[in-house]
Amino acid sequence: MASDHQNYGTLATGGSNGTKSLSKLQDTESSREEDGSLHSQLDDEHTRLRRELSARQVSMIAIGGAIGTGLFLGTGRSLAAAGPGTMIICYSITGFIVYITLLLLGEMATQYPVAGSFTSYATRFVDDAFGFALTWNYWFNDAVSVASDLTAAQLVVGFWDSKIPGWALSLLILFFLLGANAIHVKVYGELEYWLSSIKIVTIIVFIITGAIVNTGINREHQYIGWVNWTIGDAPFVGGIEGWATVFVTSAMSYGGTESLAITAGETRDPTRTVPRTVRLVILIFYLLTCFIIGLNVPYTYPNLSNKSTTTSPFTIIFSMAGSNIAASAMNTVILTSVLSAGNHALFAGTRILYSLAKSSQAPRVFARTSLRGVPWLALVATGSGSALCFASSYVGSGQLWYWLQNLVGVSNQLAWLSIGLASLRFRRAWTLQGNSLDDLLWHPKWTRFWGPPFVIFAVVAIWGVQTYSAVAPHFGIVDFLSLYLQLPVFLVLFAGWKLFRRSKFVDLKTVDLAADVYIPDEETRAALDAAEELRNERLQGWRGIGWRLYYWIA
């Protein structure tokens, strides 16, 4: 980004990491000291993880981790509840909030490329108790995500009118995921690599197919155009309830994108790659996908989203293309994406609980590992959250997924708010100690005065809209709890740890700003300059079109 201040304070490792909790992916023995810093406590063969994920695997997982079940199924729920106009506007608003949030996170991760996710910045610049509560919130997010993904699998398989009971299908998938994660970290890495690759290719093929279907190459041989934006109450359906539904759904869909910015601590050139990658993922994978869905699928489509079923718009559009075989193939791909999301959440949640146990913030038993370095007790504990998916037999898979989606979505919003708060205090500490923001290794200048407050205000405003939808015109206790259950839990964890540890809010005037800063050498700085100069040369002239396409794909 041309307006961003760049001092090339980057790592030259070339690796990147993709789970929601990237720090836990290959962080072997980190834990918190009394002052909130990290240190090694349990150093024996029964409490060690294995650093055996390859750069190829973690790079693909980083991108794939930003694409979850919410995009494949949540867009159908959004369209049915609010219409195409509301869906694209809400996803755009949420996408902009996420974009600013990740720029702020990238700024901190570039300055302090520590082995830690955004929770480490909350601990460092806000309060140890705040970081503790935030880390547990993220474990809760992953545990519920596993249940949500297993429930989503029931909805996806419902496309084939399967006679298999939903609970049996979820149990079968759970055993598969537990087995894949329990064998060896390499098994998880290879499985997630290929599942993430399939997701990315699927979205590209879907966008191309959707554009073709809209022009008239479809089962009805009719040009669709903007017809679905004018039927019934479209493009804006459901009033404020529709808006609130989409905000929660989009929050779940965008959940995991913070992994793209967390990799700034392990990426060769985050000052350039973070903004580019985030823009690409948000614009292509989310907004363009929503636009294609809104054009081709009417919000009144039968069984698009209700209490018992939810049909993926991806499958619908391939069916519209005139091939039931292609629709089934797409539904199969979506099922693999659901497996990927569940696999991703199970792995991340396991490592978060392991990290909490290593730092004495959870029972020490969860730090126990198998001979292959797998924290199997933490794995079982995280997988136990999937028991929630068995409630689908009583309330319907669609309704249960709606509630679980609310829990995950609001948890993601809480994470974004915490990033905004940590960034606000980090910048404040930087200036209070006599430094200029221009001296940061990377600083997006255009967010200087309003970035962190905007993220905090935006999340609180979205909560206000969601709250209104839960209490008006009728108060729904289950809907309300699904939206805000984790907020009082977060406060209880925060207050309890604060009383237990007697921690104090970080003094911004004395916090150590020099620790963990990366100092680039001249060779790295010259290499980055040369690479950027070569890129700019390639983008000149008519040949630049081909290079631009190459960079987008690569």
C-alpha cells in the first residue's frame, strides 16, 4: 500500500502459519510467567509437541483457514434471511472492519514477531487477565466450531436425502477427525493441505460457473441478470432482523482471517504481503462470491435455509448449470470443506488448551502428550464440545447450526474488538514514551487517528443491532443466549483471573517496547527492495497484465 510507512522490519523466514491460533501450531514449550511473559515449564518427553509441519503445509493452511463453513453454507442463510442487497452490504461492511483489524494486527505482528497470536498483544499492552480470558474465549470458539462443522455436515449430506441419522454421521466424522489428529501432526498437516487446496480451487471454479450461468447458459436457457434483485421484497428483506442475521453470519464466515495477519511474524515481507493477501481474500473469496450468489439464487429458493435444512448456494448454482452430477460433485467438495473446517478447529483448539496447560492456566493434565507428540487429552477435551451437535435430533440441524453459528460469530467479533483495543494501547504506549508512529517498522498511515477506535466502535455497534434483533419484536431466550453467552463468561474469566493473580492493567509509560523487536540486516533490506523493484518493472506495459494475473494467482 503506497501510503503505508515501511522500514522493512520483517522476518526472512519465508514460513507462514494458518490456524486461528498460529502461535500454538508449532510453539513447543511456551507458557506465561508471573508478569505475563512466556517461559518453559514442563520439559520432558511427555509434554512436547513436534515441529514437523512443512512450509508448504502451513502456507496453504494460512489461506485455507480463512475460508470456512460460513462461506459455503452461511451465505445461503444470509440470502434467505435478508436478500441479496443486505447480504452484499453487510459482508462489505464486515469485510472492511476485518480489513482494518488485520492491518492493525499486522502492524503489531511486524513490530513484535513473537511466537504468539493476538492474545499475546492483549496480555502485553492491556492486562494479563484480559489475555487469559481472551485465550480461553478462543478455545471455546474452536470447540464450538467443531460442533458447528459437524452439524453443517448433516446439512450438506441432506442434499442427497440420506437415510443416515444426523447424529450417526456426526459421530463418524468426529472419530475420523480425532483419529487424523491423534496419529501424528504430519497427518493433520497433509490432510489440511489438500482440503485447503480443494477449497480454493472450488471457489475459483464457482465464480466462473456462476458468471456463465447468469448469462443464460443454464438449465432454463434464460438470461438471469438482476432478476433476483427485484422479486418479492428483494433486494432488502427482513428489516433490521435480516441485517442482524447477516452480521452474525458474516462474522462467522470471516472468522479465521486473522491468521493471514498473524503470519506477519513469520513472513518474509509482511509490509506488502499482508495488505495484498487480505484484500485478495476479502474481495475475491467473500464479496465476489456473495455477489455471484445474490445474482443467481433467489432468496425464496425452497429449503435455502430453515430449521431443518440449509442448502448451499454453491450446490444450487451448479445444479442450475444443468448437471445434477456436477451439483453432487460440488456438494461433495463442500463436504470436504466442512471436514477441513472441523479439522482446522480441532487442531487449533487442542494446541490452545495445551498452551494454557503449559502456562498453568488450565489443568496440567492437558499438557500431556503421546509418544508421537500429540496432546491427546487436550484433543479429547476439545473434541468433546462436538457433543452439542447431537442436539440436532431434537431441534433440527438447521436451527442448531444457527445457534452454534451465533456463538462462533460473536466470539470472532470479541476477538476483533480485542485486537482494536490492543492496537489502541500499543500506539498510545509508543507515543507516550516519546516515539513517533512513523518510526514503526510498518505503519498504515491512513488508519493513524481512527483505526483502533473505529474497530472497537464498529463491533459494539454490530452488537447493538444484534441485540435488538434478539429482543424485538419478541424476546427469544435461546437466541439471546446464543448471541451473548460468551460475553458474561469472558467477564467472569477476566475478573476471576484478575483477583486470583492480582494483575494490574499495563502501565503504558513503562511497558518495555524494545523487547522482541526484529532488527533487519542490510542484506534482507536490500533483497526486499530488489524484489519490489522487479515486481514494479514487470507490471509496466501490456505484459504487466499477464504478470498482474500471475501475482493474483500466486
